[in-house]
Amino acid sequence: MNCQHCRNSLPDLLLDATAASSAATRAHLESCAACNEEFMALQATFDLLDEWHAPEPSPYFDQKLAVRLREEQAAPAAGWFERLRSRLLFNTGRQFRPALVTALAFVLVVGGGTIADLSGFPPRSHDQASAAINDLQILDKNEQALQTMDQLLQDDNPNDDGDASQSNI
């Protein structure tokens, strides 16, 4: 028997000395000083617990408890703010963990999307013009396009006139 197995069976030896594994455990205790020392400490602790006696409650304990229960039942129900406050103050936080994980994931996605510019929205320029200015700029571009087309047409017309004059000759 190894020391780990012996340490695991020490409580069984203390609680039931007639158990099947107790003979092997006792044999190991005789050969191993460290396990025997741990067994003696555990036995001393059990002996102290056997000597301890619970204090007697006061003679008026039941009456005081009944009065306290009636007071609590007659008290108005706590509002939602008081219930929330008591949950936050006296809670282990287990039921808030899913909400906190969700909030953290949301913050990471929004923050990461903002940093990586993955928001899907077109970039906004800081010097955004009004609608009237945008319309005038579009008309100006159209005017430039019309002038370019007029120049192209004028360049084509002399060739047409030249062909006509050559055919007249």
C-alpha cells in the first residue's frame, strides 16, 4: 500500500475500525512514520470533536423566533431597488456571469470593429458640404462634360465639311 492510498483511507479507519481495508492501512501505519503521525493528528482532532458540546439555546428562543417570523411576514415587500441592492451586496455573482460575458463580448466586437473599421458604414468626411453645394458641384461637373463633348463635336464637324467640299470638287 502506498502513502496516498493510506491517507485516503485514514477517515475510514477512524470511523469504522472493522472495515476490510483497515488491516492493510494499520499495517502501513506501523511501517510508515509520516502516515502514522498524520493518523495521530487526525485522531486527536476527532477526540476534541467528541468532547465538544453544543451550547443550549435560551429558554425563550422559540418565542423570539416566532415573533421575528411574524414581524418579517407583516413587513411590506421590498421594492425592486432594495432587492437589486441586496443582490449586488450579498451575492456570489454567479447569475451575473452570463450577462457580464455577453457585455464583454459586445464591447470587444464593437471596439474591435471600430479599431479595424469593420463597421460597414462609409467613412464620413469632416468637411461635409450642404446639399446645395453638392448640387452645384454636380452641375459644374456636368457643364465640364458638356463642354468636352461640344469640343469633340466641333472637331468632327470640320472633317465632315472637308469631306463634303472634296466631293464637290
